[in-house]
Amino acid sequence: MKLSRVPLVAIGDVTAEDAADLAATGVAGLAVVRGIMHAADPEAYCHELLAGFDEGAR
């Protein structure tokens, strides 16, 4: 990730459960559609995604 001159984003079947592990790799962000669209509470799901990403980025 450090060798890239552009920010890299994880895309493809990304879920909230993956957020921390993906963030730990150094990606700049996550592209999530299916998880949000299928969530019973999309807002809560987004909060879960962000919390996981922040945790993994530390």
C-alpha cells in the first residue's frame, strides 16, 4: 500500500466484519453496497463499518 501514489480502496463483497482487517492493510477506504442495502438498520450498519475501520486503522 505504501508504494502506491494513489489511495487504494477495498472493493468487492466487503462487509462490516471485514472492516478492521481491511483497514489494517493500509487501504484508504472501503466500498460497501450490498451490506448497507440488505441491513435491517442501514444507519447502524454504517456506524459499525466506520467503527471497525477506525479500529483497524490504529
